[in-house]
Amino acid sequence: MSMSYNMKTGFLAAMVGLAVLTSCGSKQQRQAPSAVYKTMKVAAKTVQLDTKYSATIRGRQDIDVFPQVGGTLQKLCVTEGQTVKKGQTLFIIDQVPYQAALNTAEAALKAAEAQLATAELNYNSRKQLFEERVVSEFDMQTAQNSMLSAKAAVAQAKAQVVNARNSLSYTVVKSPSDGVVGTLPYRQGALVGASMPQPLTTVSDNSQMYVYFSLNESELLKLARQYGSIDSAVVNMPPVRLLLVDGSEYEELGKVESVSGVVDRQTGSVQLRAVFNNPGKLLHSGSTGNVIIPATYENAFVVPAAATVQTQDKFKVYIVDEKGIAHSQLITILEKDGGDEFIVTSGLSGGEEIVAEGAGMVKEGQDVKKLGQAQEQPQNTENK
């Protein structure tokens, strides 16, 4: 009995010890070590977010200048990058053959006019003799037909003179609009013509510049819902900004003027066009940049990016309750974020206190000491 009693006593002591150890271990697991974190109160506020879109810049008018007649390029009257006015002479093509053609056409006109004068005299004479019954009606009618043919010949000769004069005028190539001269691929002495593949130059009207950028179909639908329709969106969209290739922001604001009515099948995007004034001629046709579109969100809940923890496509924050214990909360954020801040669309209702920095280090159920409280503790200790 003594041995049995000792065994039972030892077994009971072992069980008690194991229970104590298990209880201590569970307590240690439940109580994660406390840590100091910066916290913040979630409150609604008005936020403006900027969204950037790649853009290409074009002149309001980019007109390719082709010659209307062929010949040797005799003179270049402008230089590349020169500002020109509408009607200003750009090039002169060899005029000698066209001047000769005009002289020939004018001489032919004079000959036709002389023939017409002779035919009119003959007709008037035949008409008078017919009235006196000296000639037959056939003779009079023949004279009349000759006069009509002479008139037609004069009209034809006049048309040839007009064509020859126009051809001669086309040898002086003039600017079709105000703008800036582009590259000059042809030099003096080059043979040019209307069918050549490359234009003499391009005149770009850059007093205002068109900036083209694209939105995907989803973004276009959001705009339509936000403003009621695409037409209303074009009218009511806020001014847009332009970021240049060197990273600087263009000083002039732009306005969205139009939205393409067709979705590109390959890219699934729609092209928009904004117009920017270009008083300093800083913008050049063919350049690239980024259009910045602002969007204002009223009564939005905004949290720092450092306050969120991302797991695959889900985000969460840690809410600190009245006892200082952290509890995770799933949230959804706006697709377009503000860089260092996220706009929360669901999961928070305002007034919650959350861990503002270092949320990735927080454990569920952890005791969180606020940064301000941690700084106050040494002062309280010294007072004691």
C-alpha cells in the first residue's frame, strides 16, 4: 500500500505541475508583448487626388506643305523653327517655264479675240445682206455659227490663261496658316513635285496645343456616372495640368475639350483631347508628357499607407480599443490612391483609433501603448 500510495502521490504532483505549466504557457500566448505605436483618429475630410495619364502633344493645326506644281526648288525663304504668318512666302520654285506658259496662253487669247472680232464683222455683214435679200439664210447662219465658235475659242483661251497664271502663282509656296516652320528636308536645287512622299515642311499652329491622352473604359464609365453623361463630364471636368518630360509642371492650365466616341478595340481605351494655351511657345508639336487630372472626394476617410497591411488583394488596419488592445479590420480602398495615403471606401465609419505607423509589426490582440503615453511614462517616474 505504501508503494501504491507513493505512486499515486507522485502522479498527482506531476499532473498538477503540468497543469501549472500549461496555464502559464497559455497566458503567455494570450498576452503578446506590448509595444509603442503612433495612433490616429479616423475622421472624414475633403481630399484631392491627382491621377497621371501619358499624353502626346500636337499643334492645333499641323499642316503638311506640298507644292502644287513641279520644278526645281529655287529659293528657301524661311528657316526651321521660324514663326510665320498666314500667306508668308516659304519657298520659290523655278518660275521660268510657268511664266513662258502664261505668255503663250495670253498670246493665244489675243489671237482668239482677233478671230472673234473678224467673225462678228462677217456675221453683221451677212445679216444686213440677208435683210436686203442679197445672200441666203444659209450664208447668214454659217456666219453666225463661225462667230459663236470664235466666242467659245476666246472663253477657252481665257481659261488657259487663268490656269497658266495659277500655275505660275503656285511656284511661290506660301504658309497656309500662322505657326512655326518644321524641318526643311529639301534644299535649293532639289527637284520637287506634288507627288513627292515627304512634304516641303510642316507648319504647326502652336498658339494653342492639343494634348491627347487615353482613359480605359472603366474610368470613362466612372466619369459618366459622376457627371451624369460624357457631355456633362467634358463641360464640368476641372482644369487639368500638364507634366513635362523634364518633370516640371507647365504653368498654364488646360481644359478637356472632347472625348472620342469610339473605344479602341485593341487597347480598350478612349482618347480625350485637352487644349493648352502656349503663349511662350514652350510646347512643341510631337512632344510627350503627362496629363494630371484632379479628383475631389468629400467626407472621405483617409488613412496613411503605413497604417495598412496588404495580404494579396486585401487590406486591413488595426483598431485600438478602449483597453489599448489592437484588433484587425478589413477595409477596401480606392483604386487610385494618393501615394502616401489611401481613401477608404468601406470598413471604417469614423471615430475609430487606429495604428498609424508600423501596422505591419502589430499582432492581433497586442497591447498597444500610444506614442504620447510612452513619452509621458518617464516623466511620471521622475516625479515619483
